[in-house]
Amino acid sequence: MTKVAPKKRGRPKGSGKKSVAKRPVGRPKIDIDLDELERLSALNCTMPELAAFFKVPLRTLEDRFTNDADVRESIERGRQFGKLSIRRKQIQIMNDTNSVPMAIWLGKQLLGQRDRHDVITEDRTDSALNDAVTMIEDLLKERQ
């Protein structure tokens, strides 16, 4: 008995169409200048403002922020430099012009600073209940 070679599956090599370079799918990746992105982020530009400047859809910029470490790092570094310059300006305004309200406003708006008011409350539930019972008892005594 002679052995029969197993049949090969699929298309035989070398036959058929030649391989053609495939065209890329989707839009080409948009280049964003990271230095310019950092400078604009230092001005506290919002994501929609950044997207408009670079002429890209907001969703594209948000996706790049999420998935591209270089873009995220540039934006975050720029925002930190922006906060640093605001702090520097606050000190300068307070020292040069004695405009404390301006420095306070900038701090609240851009640095998340706030006035802190500690409110101490007293639990008066028992005394309120006792007062109500006393009033009802007084009313009952008056009716008798």
C-alpha cells in the first residue's frame, strides 16, 4: 500500500493575485505640536479651545489625551505651569498694588482656593422635643 500525501488546504502559494499594498483605513493621524499644546495649556485653555486652535474635533483631542501619554503630559505640564504663573502674579499684585480682592478672586477661580467657614451646629433635638411636650402640657392645663 502506498501512502498518499495529504491534500493541502487553502490557496496554493504563488498562484492568484500578487499582494498589493493595502491603503490605510480611516483618516491620517493629525500631528499636534506638543510645545504649542503646552503653551496653550499654560494659559488655562479648555479642551474645546485647544481643539479649535489645532483644527481637530474635540473628540479626537480627548481620545489623544486619554490614549497618548505625550499629549496628556504636555497638557498637564502646561496646566501646572499656568497655575504657577497665577500664584506668582497673585504675590506680585498683593505686593505691588495691594489689590487683595484681585488676588483672592484669581485664587478662587483658577486654583480652587476658597474661604473656609467652620460651622458648628448644636444638636437640639431633645430640647425641641421637650419644649413641644411642655407646650402641649400647658395647653391641656389651661383647658381643664
